[in-house]
Amino acid sequence: MKKVFVRHGRQTRRATRDEIRALTLRETPEVFETLPATGAAWTDLDLPRLREHFHTVAPKASSVEAGLIDLAITVRLAVVQAGQTLPTNAGLVLFGREPQRYNSSWGITALRIRGTTFDRDLVIDRRELTGTADALVEAGQQFVADHMQVAYQFKMNHVKRQDLPQYSLDAVREAITNAVAHRDYQPAETTQMRMFDDRLEVQNPGGLLPGLTLDAVLRGGIARRRNEVISEFLKQWGYVEKAGFGIVFIRQRMRKLGAGEPRFEATPIHFIATLPAREPQA
């Protein structure tokens, strides 16, 4: 095994296990989701739901505990450490009975703010959304649906009215899914949803992976993902329209709605998607 050394001032010494782990996660942040979840046990997973998921692909194996464990390990939802089967971070995010019990930062903080600038006194609704990855996507979309305005009009020669919502819920769903799938799960920071009068902002912890640029991400088709396991399960469950083309999909839906062009920003520690509200027609 190769030795790793770190330098402090003029001194060089052998790195500790925690320092090696920190260096590895900094250079390859994709590793984090497959590490064992701190403080969690195998029984902290929703085993009936996990068994139901695997039933379609391996009904006999998933019906017994040993077979279920083997399946979970194969797809990196669990690992064996010191003779114990433990859920990975991805396993807890996807199938945990109470994921935020072990890491409160894995939720979404959703705010409805009156006006167009942030002011704590203008927050008219705040919800701390919790649950597994798919539950967070559903709850986030519902939050927007609960607060957005829907106008309507009657077109000539049409009996039924046409609804004119502020946002395409398909685009909203994709933006939240992207945040949940691609966020950095290491920082003590929740994903943020801020709904103003004129826009929706979805901000997730974690900048772009090393080697990626915003231009490349905006073009779509990027195969590299921070959370391969979480992203793949969300895709299997139908929350991802087309892997690598989420931003393209959001743009298409917003244009179809007649809203402004969505904006995307990447900082060293965050990724922010801004969806303009459709302006009322005169």
C-alpha cells in the first residue's frame, strides 16, 4: 500500500486516515455516496421498500434477507465493514426510513418570499422538506404548485379555457431533481428553494466537478455525475427525462410556456438554477 504524506509548514509527516479520506473526497467527490453512512445500520433502510424495488429483477433473491443484502451491495446501496452490513450514503438517501435523522442537511429548505428581493420579514411560507430523494422531488414540486398563480384565457373557437401557470411544473420537477441528484451531500447545508414573485431559485451545495465547465454542462450530454448511484435510481424511477440533458429539458419547457430564459450559475461551492415566472399577458 502506498504511503501518503502531508506537509504542515516546514514539516512533512505521514497522513492520518481522516486526512487521506478528506484528500480523496476533494479530488474525487463522487466517492462520498458509496461510503458507509455515519451512525446508520442496515435496519435504518426501509427494507420492505427495498425488497419491493428488487422484486421485479430478482424475486427469489430479494425474498430472503441474505439475498436482499447481496443485491443492495451489488448496486452500492450497502457495504460490508468490519463484518457488518451498513447502508451507504446513497442507500440512506434513496431508501432510508428517516434520512435526515442521520444528516439534517440532506433535506430542502423551501421559502416563499413576497416581492423580488430576499428579506426574512417577507417570508410568508417556510417548509423544511424531508424524506428520501424521490419524496423531496415530489414535495418540492408541490410547494411550487401550492404557491404559483395560474391565470386562464379562452381562445377563439375553443370551448374549454386554457390554463396559464407561472411555471412549467415539468421544468420545476427537473430543476429539483437535478439539485437532489447532483448536489454535494458532504457539506452541512440543505438544498435551497426560494420562490419570489418573479422567479424560482433552486440552489444546491456543490460546484461543478473538477474538469467540467458550465458551458459544457449547458450543452448537455455530460456523462460524469457526482452521485452515480442516486442519479441512476432517480432515472429508473422516472424522475429524469434524459440523463445529461436536464438543463436542455428545462429550457424547452420554459420556452413552450412562454416564460423568460432560465439562468444557470456555477460557483465553487454552489449550482443555482433560476426559472423566471411567466409574466401575465395583457
